[in-house]
Amino acid sequence: MKDGRTVVVRRATEDDADALMRNINEVGAEEEWILTERITNSVKQEREWIRGFDDENSVLYVAEVGGRVVGQVDVRIAAFRKARHVANLGIAIIRAYRGIGIGRILMERALAWMKMRSVEKAILEVFSTNTRAIALYEKMGFATEAVRKRHYKIRGQYVDDVHMAKWL
Ligand SMILES: CC(C)(COP(=O)(O)OP(=O)(O)OC[C@H]1O[C@@H](n2cnc3c(N)ncnc32)[C@H](O)[C@@H]1OP(=O)(O)O)[C@@H](O)C(=O)NCCC(=O)NCCS
């Protein structure tokens, strides 16, 4: 990473359930970045969720620093046949590990997986206020396709829902 430490990116296993649950709840509690605010506190349910990523239609990667899971990216190819060329991407890194290059590394891994699975179009949604995320996506070649105006309200402020895409 930019600070000289090493980040390991690997597919999530069920043993990551506890850490992933905690991380998403932590990022969710910040309210500003992702739609999810709180996920299950059931490790069993989280394990099931992880098991659902089959490496064919979907994949979940984690970023690990010093043995700690600090970030994740998930990719899902659209279920409908008419949209099978499209895959949706979601990414989250816990606060203390942002801004040191993990986002770019996870995005590169996710995009490489999509290419391997012959996905043609990567898509994602981001809050218009999330300038860091938008900067990263643009650097990775994503462009804005559509904006749903004032689609969310975060702490009383309207926020646009930005739809971005990258053709692979
Ligand atoms: C958004 C997120 C995934 C980005 O990952 P990150 O590891 O913090 O970002 P990186 O350190 O890889 O930086 C990505 C690039 O954007 C640049 N960048 C970062 N913040 C920026 C900003 N505010 N303006 C412009 N560029 C910025 C970096 O310089 C870097 O470019 P480089 O690789 O050419 O040096 C991460 O911050 C995160 O998980 N945030 C909270 C959850 C979230 O917002 N998820 C996305 C929801 S759509």
C-alpha cells in the first residue's frame, strides 16, 4: 500500500463472517457512505450470505492488513438473461484504512474477476456527496450514466443517487 504495508486480497470465507459484519455495521453507522446502516448480528446469517457467493455469478473479496479484514468488495452478475452482460459492484473499507490505496486494489481485483467472467459492463451507485469514491471510480474508468435527483435524505439533506458504469 502507499504506506509500505502489505495488503492481502483474497476471496471471503465463512470464517470472515464476524469481521465482515462488524465492518459493515461500522461503515453503516457513519451514515454518509452506504445505504446499509445495519446488517444482521447473526453470524449464522452472515455465514449464509458469504456462502451465497459462488464465484460464477458473484464474488466477494476481502482486503486483509496484518491479519485483520479491513475492506470488502462484492460483485453480482445480473440474474435476468437480458442483463447477463452487466455486473453490479459494491465496496467498503473501514475508516482507519481509507486513503492508502486499498480501494483501488479492490476495484482492480473486482474488475479482473468481471473480465474473467466475460462481463461487459460494470455498474455501481454512489451518493453524490461521496467525492472520494467518485474520484476513485472515475480514475478506474467509470463515467456517470444517470443521476436520480434528491433520491436520498442523509441527516436531513437531500443527496443525489449517481449511477456510474464502465464498459469492460
Ligand atoms: C470509497 C473507498 C472505497 C475508496 O477507497 P480508498 O482506499 O479510501 O481509496 P484509495 O486510497 O484507493 O484512493 C483512490 C484514489 O482516489 C484518490 N482520491 C481519494 N480521495 C480523493 C478526493 N477526495 N478527491 C480526489 N481524489 C481522491 C486517491 O488519490 C487515489 O488515487 P490514486 O490511486 O491515483 O492515488 C473508501 O474510502 C471507502 O470504503 N469509503 C467508505 C465506504 C464507501 O464510501 N463505499 C463506497 C460506496 S459507493
